[in-house]
Amino acid sequence: MYGLFLRHFYLITRSFPRVLDLVYWPTIQITLWGFISNFFATHTTYYNNAVGVILTCAILYDFLFRTSIGFNMLFLEEIWSRNFTNLFIAPMKIGEILTALVATALIRALIGLIPAVLLTSPLFGISILDLGIFLFFLFLSLYLFGITLGILVSAGLLRYGPSFENIAWSTMFLLAPFGCIYYPIEILPEVFQKIAYLLPLVYIFEEARNILINQTVDIQSIYNAFLWNGVYFVLSIVLFYYSFNVAKNKGTLINMGE
């Protein structure tokens, strides 16, 4: 019994991704719902159409989540099916592999999104199409950020191996409190606000609420979202190539699917 205990104890304590997974789940849940509760407790009349605004933001967030996790799932499928080595032996460039996964992740996200959009109108009497033509730009920005997160997590899988898998499932929950999905950024402490403004999420969801509540459009917010998306997308590509080269030099690629 002691030997089995030590086996799992060392497995957890000597793996940074596993330790992080244990710590941040309760922390993020408490933080996220704490901000949501604080917002509704102090701003009960902020939304004239609370259901419409919250459901619209929920749909946008779900699209982001499905895009990111969809990319990760496609990458993990190669590991689970022990096809990872074959993937990189095949005469394909890394850019071609990433492009194929990006396109497939979009299809996966749309398959889950379309039924949700269609159900909100008959069930709740709202339509996400109320965002108008700017809905396309919001979705595109979310898609870019979701793909960026997927590439970053995939880089972590290359660097740390399957032990990084837990991060793939929870990346979005880690960023959710800073994304201001269901509440305005003013609810966050000043330190958190500075962090939030470094993410494209806050500009996307703030603008979605602005369109629905104030019936106005702030082009600058949309531009800022795309600007930060571009920065993080380039960084994710660089990090992915770096992680691939490190894994290749260390010889860990061949054991990735084992």
C-alpha cells in the first residue's frame, strides 16, 4: 500500500501540469462565480434584457471553447491512437499539419454552434443575429483566439508530453475570469483589469454587450481584439515550432504516443 501511495504521490508532485490542475480548478471556480455574484448583487438593473445578453455571451463563449478544445482534441487523437510518430514521419510540413487541424476545428465548432443558435429563438425568444454584421467579426476574433490557445496547448503537449493533457481541458476556464464574459470589466480589481486588457476576450465580450445594450458599435474595440489576436497567434506559432524542435532534439517525439 505504501509503495502504491508513493507511486501516485511522486507522479503528481513531480509533474507541474498535474499540480497546476489540482490547484487552479477550485481557485478559478471560486474566482469566476465570485465576480459574477458580486456583479449581480451590486448591478441588478444593469441589463434590461438579462436573458438575451447573458445567453448571447454564453453562445460566444461556447464557440470559443469548442474551437480551442476542438483543436486540442484533434491533436490528442493522434497521441491516443498512437499515430503521432507516423504524423511527423509523413511527407508533410508542420504548417500543413496545423492548417489541416485549424480547418477541421472550425467545422467541429460550427457543428456544435448552429443547433445552439437555432434553439435560442424558439425557446427564449432571442437571436444572436441581433448583433448584426459585426457578429461575423466577433466570431472571427473568437475563432482566432481559440485556435491560438489550441496551438499553445499543443506546444505544451510536445514539450511536456501527455501529462500536459489536463491543461488542454481547462485553459478556457483559467482565462474566463479575465475575459469578462458575463460582467463588465469594472467588476474586476484594478490589477486584474490590467491583465484583462492584455487579452482579446475582454474587447470582444465588452463590445457584444455594448451592441446589445447601447445599440452602438465601437470599432476600436474590434480592432484591439484583432490586434492582440495577431500578437498571440504569432507567438503561439513560434512556441509550437520551438517545442517541436526541443522534442525532436531530445528524442521524445517517438515516445509521445506510448
